[in-house]
Amino acid sequence: MARTIDPIKFEVIRNAFVEATEEMAAALRRSAYSTNIKTRCDFSCALFDSKLRPIAQSFSQPNHLGSMVKTVQKSVAAYKSEHLGEGDALVVNYPYIGGVHLNDICLISPVYYQGTLVAYVANLAHHVDVGGGAPASVGSFKEIYQEGVIIPPVKLVSSGKVVQDVMNFIMAQVRSKKETAGDFRAQIASNNTGARRLHSLLDTSGLGTVLTYMDELIDYGARRTKQAIAKLPRGEYSAEGYLDNDGFTESPVLLKAKVIIEEDSVTFDLSGSDPQRNAPVNSTYAQTYSACAFVLKCIIDPDIPVNEGFYRYVNVNAPEGTVVNCVHPFPVVGGWETQDRLTDVIIKALSVPMPNEMIAGTKAMICHSGFGGQRPNSGDFYCFLETVAGGFGGRASSDGPDAVQAHGQNTQNAPVEETEINYPVRILRYELVDDSEGPGTFRGGLGVRRDYLFPYTPALFTVLADRDRWGPWGLFGGGSGKKASYRYITATEEIDLSSKTTVDLNVGDVMSYETCGGGGYGPPDARIPELVLRDVREGKVSHERARSVYKVVIDRENWTIDEQATKKLRN
């Protein structure tokens, strides 16, 4: 029987669902304790129907969106010990049933209305500390047990009250207890907010109407997605790329992607990627699925809603036992590094049929900076984590932005002032890295330098990143971006470190990050000379690089282009 749909009411209810998740995000951010959540927004929120089909999602972190779909569905299915009732909430971070790395902890709450289960609300947030062998829980280890506390689906909230035994057990595993406990309570507040907003909608529109429009929204998303896929260029397109190393060996990690576009489906075939490693570079299936969903969302109409109707067209072949779908007990803490690089590889494959829509290689790494120790006055343990930005790839009509996060990573900057007020560290330098761009008709974005000084107490510092062997690739004649570097600086020496390493720092030591620039798009000597002049004036590109790479000669006294010399050089 066909449903009778009022298009105005449809849009009202559709946006009410989305705004419920956005208000969940606002509640989580404003009540969190850690900089990583309250300032950097490393979290996402979502609404599911009673069948665990995704209905709406906030757009905090695109990386989380596809992964949360798998986490919620499989976690609720795996929870069989007792009934999940009104006022209950599950907590989970187990990677192998749809989860991601252990830091990303998901809280899932059922929503009842007049005794009927109508939905689930969920949020996933990156906790700055979940225990393990290094502060911030981002060290390089060989098995999952070393990475932190592992939480299968268990009740953290029962009938509206925190299950203190479970909370106490988790808190016993972590260093930064105050922040971690505060962030858990912020997650609970977020789900409660989502439930209240859904109740308000049910009160005003009625249970039957809301359930009907949930179904219609999914069907609408499916129709729109199918129509968009039909417009894509059909065929099979392949590419490959590498992570520089795995954290224990210098052997690069191979990622292969084949994108198969047919009339009514898109398949991401990742077979051929390397076997899983006893190292922190393995991606879970949920992380890999999220990368594929992100790319599909990027190449279709941006107005198409992200719900079950969209996700049913994300087809992924990621063989078990590979770095794109690891199994227990292989480590996963650096899985997002692999996921972000996989996104870059898939985009590279699609640059053949869609050159005007795709971008050159980007930072394509999460680039974790994690450290911790004891506070100088109280002696309490602290943990800090952030991810450092880098250059984005150039594209067919514009330069890549400088100093941004890449692809599905949408975390914000950790301000110097807030960091120094709340943690015993000083940021000595925070600046763009000149001449780090991949040269091109449209250049890549510049990387960032960020130096951390520890003036008060020793610290244990972990670099979990990549790109220190190869910079991001260029496209269609564009050059590669400058590779990243990670340096340990003492009063007497400066040591280049691997992109995946943990170092004991003494008082007065400095850790320095220089992230990579984005790849260039098109031949550098086809770049408009006035754009080169602008980059030189702004200190982003040197005079020497302008002449040798872009073939542009600049009169240093008058800040003008020597057109005759430039023409001669380019010819």
C-alpha cells in the first residue's frame, strides 16, 4: 500500500531528525572535559530507527559516520545478556564487531515512547586516554591488549543511573581519570538530549507519522542515491599507494583499490592490499567501510541524505586478515592512518574517469601527537592528544588549502592558549612550512610546523603518523608535496624520528612536527605567474623555487614579474 506523503511535513521531519543529532553534538561538546572533544570536536552523533537502520547523523567527523553504522548495529546485536530497556545505555569500543580503534568509544541508548521502542541514539567520541602502554593510548604495539582497555558491549547506564561498577572498572585502567569520567558523562548527556528531542517530535507529530516518515526518508535516500550513481562514468578504475612503514619494520604497507561503477551500484574492491601486520597500522572493517562511504558521498549530489538508503549502495570487498579488515588480536590504534590513506588511493583511482572532480594527494594521515606525564604542582597524571594539520591537494580549478585536515578527518585546531593553560607544555612554533607545497598549475597546500617544549616535568611522547618517506602525489603533471618530518630536539642534538615512535622527554626537550604539503595539479610551469608572485609575497614560496620550479622570474626590488625573462625561461 502506497504511503501518502506531505512534502512539507517530510522536509520538516527530515530536518528535525538531523537537528536532533546536531543538538546531541552541541550537548556533548559543551559538557565534555577534554580538549580533544570540547575544542577539537573529535566525535559524532547519530539517530537509528528500532531496526537499527541509520536515519540521521551529525556532521562532526565524516570518518565516524560509516563506522558508527557498523558499530551500533553489531554492538546491539551482540548484546544478548539481558534486555536493553528504557533508560539504559551500552558502552563499547571492541574493534572486531564493527568498532574502530580503542580510543573511539561508542555510547548507545534505546528510545522508548509510550512503552514502544522507536529508535536508538548513539554517539562516538575519541577519548584522550583509554590506558595501554603509552599516555594518550596511541603507542606502537604488536597486539590489541597493549593498546588499552577493551570494552565489549556492556551497560554503562541502567534505568537512568550510571552503573558505578562498570565506570569504576574503566577508570581503573586510565591515567587521566577526571577528563575521562567527565567525557563519559558528556556522552550520556548527549544521548539524553537526543531522546528528549525525539520525544518532542513524537508529541507534536504522533508515533505513526514519525515512523512512516522514517521509512519514507530511507526510501528517498535510496532513490536519490541510485539516480546519482546512474550518472557516474561506468567502468573499473584502479590505483595503489603505500604507508611509509608499519611502526616496527621499514617495509611499506601496500593499499590497493579497484572502484567498479555499474548502472545501479558502486563496489570498492580492496583485495590485493597487504596482509595484516603485527603493528599498529591495521584498519578494522568499519574504518574501511567508512572510507568507501565517504568517497561515494563526495562524488554524488551533496544534498542526498546520509541514511540507510544511502548506505545500502556502499559495497565493500575487504578480505579478512588484511590491513583493511584485520581480525583479533591484531592491533588497530593506527587504523585511521591507514583509512585516511586508503581514501586518498580511492580518489586517485577515480581521477581517471573524473579528473575535474578529484584532487591530488593530500596529507592523508591523522598525524597523532600524544603525550602525558605528571602535573608539576598536584602530581596528577595528565594526557593530551591532538592531530596536526597538513596540506590539501590541488584540484582542476583551485589550489589546495594550507594547514587543514584531510578527507573524512574534520577535527579542529587545538589553540595554543588553551593547550598551554591546561597542560604543562609550551608551543614554541606554530607556522606554515614554506616551499612545502606540491608544485602545479594549481599548487598543493602547505604543511605545518608545531614545536612542543616541556619546561616543567618529563613526559612520554608518541608520534603516530606517516608521510616521512614520501610526500603526497601530484596529478596530471603536478609535483609531490614535501614529505613530513618528526624531530626530537635536546640542548645538544637534533634527532630525526620515525613517524611511529615513543620517546622519553626530559625537562627542556622539544618535539617538532613538520607535516607534509599537498600534491600539485597540472604542470607547474603552466601556473599563472601572478599567482606565483602572490605566493612569494606571502612567504609561502621562495624566490628560488618560483624561478626553478614554476619558471617565473620576479623583480625583487619592485615586486613585479619580469615578463620577458619569465617567457624566455618557460620557452
